[in-house]
Amino acid sequence: MPSHSTTILVTATTGMSQSSTPEAENIPLLCQSSDAKPKGESIDTSQGAHTVVESETKTQSAASKTSTLLYSQEPFETFQGKVSGLCLTKFGPKTFSIERIKGGSYNRIIGITIRSPRPKKWSWLWARTFLAQILRAYNLATIRFALTHLSHALPAVFAADITAENLLGAPYQIQQRLPGQNFGDIFETLKPAQKQCVVRLLVGILTDIRDVTSTAAGVISSPNIEYGESSASTVSIDKFRVGYRNPPRIAKFIKPETWSASPETTLEFLLEQCNRWKEFEQTNWEFAMPLWSKFKKIAHALHGLGFIPDTDRFHCCHLDLRPRNILVDVIDDATVKITGLLDWDADFAHFCPKFVAYGSPFWLWIADEDYEWDETRATEAPSDPGKQQLKQLFEDLASAEWIKYAFTPEYIIARRMFAILRDGIRSNNDSDDADDIVATWQKMHYDKALDVDVDSDEELEDVSTDAEDSDGQ
């Protein structure tokens, strides 16, 4: 599984209505008329011309250069040549422009506009837009599954190569480029009624996503949906990966990082993840952190208290459905249309326990974007009246079951614990967060079982049950 990936935005032009203009058709900025030339260097169009378009702000440019160094990405100046070659193989000798767009640690984004020679006859549709993404393992299967099972605006996959045997030297996929503005860029400029409109839409979208369920937790298996399939009634799921992020030359832990997931209960899933990470650490470092045993005790307590019944299924989730991954179109002073749901990365889009799927979109009312992942603040009453209205609107629209899962402290702890169980301890911050999870649980449910050493899950369950019985006496 490669550690980094890249995203490329592609716009393909095939013809134009005689009465239409790019502006009238809401064509992205790079879709220019045939008579106009983008700024940059032109190359012989008979071989497929490409033009470099520097559309970034200074801040974005600095961020792109920084990420190139920080994440060992190939410099844009040389990478654009590979993108040009890929376009020639996929679209033939056409004219296109290349644009650098701000990306991230796992996704590098490059925009491309592709134009065919002007046709002899005008056609009604003159532009199609695509997004090409150099993906990590499982991402292609994830987006294909989402396209099959969800009816919302998702980027359709145009082409893909899951191998590195191509001009880019890495797996990639070309996706439809969806219209709209980035919600994160305009959120604070929207009127109260427009923000409330988005909340209403999000409640429906999140409900639809989690309505897709499974008997197992994990990621959509990469061989599950071959590119080109139109539908799939079943899905194969692999367990969440447990292993090295940067494998050493000589690995001590030689067990598979993942394998096909089987039906299990929520408790069984939580305990298994604890055991897998504990075994990994014990094998790799000859020492396993005590927190895994404490997490197991918390899991047993959650089960004994009725928070995670064995009847629960696992639900489809997109856990990074934040403003930056939502495209919108502002219709009027009270209406906003969601035009795209992005970043169906297998790191965040997968099958999760029910309590994870029923988390709240608390980032809507958290004042400081630096805390968008800090769910401990989800229940706080916002000081800003506008954000108070958004939180209240969510509570009015959500079902009683959703409210219970969203704001019950035990479920908030369980969601925080899930993130650690999925990804492992990768930093000091993760370790501190894990310790805080345990401390927060003990404040709510002082349970001496968290301090008891046991050798098996059966002994642990007995100890947890005894503690719960004593709490109820």
C-alpha cells in the first residue's frame, strides 16, 4: 500500500452549443473558448499541446512546494510532463492546460483542461470534466461501491490503473470533476438561511450513507468491484490494516496486515482490534502498551451496559465529510445546493460500528476550525448565536436515536476509541489522546477492572460484569 498519492483535475472539451459560451454553461475557469489562449507556454498541438497555468495564490503555491518537500512528492515541474503524457494516451492529440491545485499529504492535485479541435458541426454539450487521482489501495473499490449504492453527487470514475505500470509511475484514477464552490471556502460568508439549508441537506445525506449496512467492519476490498461494473449486490470487506506505516528492511511482524473480514458483533470487532495491535507491538517492540487491555475493559463495559448490543450491524461512513470535501452552488439568499461529495478515501470511507456512523456534524457549530476533530466539544453550547441556531437545527432534524448516539458521553468515548483502534498509536498526540480516553471513562464509570491484570477475554468479561453488578447495588 503506497504511502502517498496524487490527485489530478481534468477537464475535457468535445464541442459547444452554437448559442452557448463557457460562462453560460458554468464551465470551470480552465475551459476557455477555442479562440482564447491560457497564460503559459504553448507546445505543438499536433502532438497534444499543454499549457502550464499558475492559478494558485501565493499561500497555495507555498503550501504546494512545502508539501512536495515534506511528503517527498515529485516536483511539479517534472511531474507535469508525466501528466501530459498520460493525457496523450487517454485522450489522443488534443490541446490541454495543466494547473497546480493545493493538495495534501496523501492527495496531490493537478488540474487539466483538455480541448478537442473545433468540430465541423456544433454539438449541444461541449465540455466534460474529470478528476484523476493517484490512489492508495482500496480507494478505487470504495468510490465504485459508493457510486453503486448512493444516489448523491459523487465523482464518476472515467478510467483507472491500480498498478504503477503507467506514465505516472503510480496508481491513478480519472474521475468526473464536479461543479460548485468549495463549502469550506465560503462557509463563513454564507447567510444564516443558507447555512441552515446546508444543515438540512447534510442530515439527509448522512442518513442515506449510514443506511448502507454490513455484518462486518472494515474497508471495501480492492478486488471487490472491478472497474467497469455497473452494479454490485454484495461487497467484500477487508479488516482494518494493522502493521507498519513505514516497514523496516527486516520486519519482525510478519502476519498479514489485513485479510477478508467475517461477520462479527461490535464487541468482537473492538476486542479483535485491541488484540491485533497488542500483538503487533509485542512482536515488534517486545512490549505492548497497557492501553489495549484498558480499551478491552472499556469495550466489555460498553457491552455490559447495553451501549453496543450484539444485534447492531456495521454502517457505511464517510468520516471526513467536512466542508473542504463538499461542493455547493448558492442558488439564492436561502437556498444552497450540494453539488459534490468528495474524498472517498478508504482511510475515512468504510464500514464502522453503529455508534461511529451516528456521530454528529459538530464541526458546523464548533467556533475554532483547529478543533474540527475534537468531538469532546460536540455537546458544548456555542457562544455565537448563529452557530447556536445550527446546532439547534440539527437537534430538531435528527431522530431521537441519532441524538442519543451523537451526544451520549459513552458513545463519544467509543468513537474516540474507534479512531485509535482503526489507526493505532502513530504519535505522542495519539498516545495522549488514548490516555485521556481512559481517564475520561474512569471519571464517568469508576471501575477498578481497568486496573486489574487478566490473561484472557473471558476473565476480563467476568471482572467487568462483577464491577457493573457492584455499581448497580
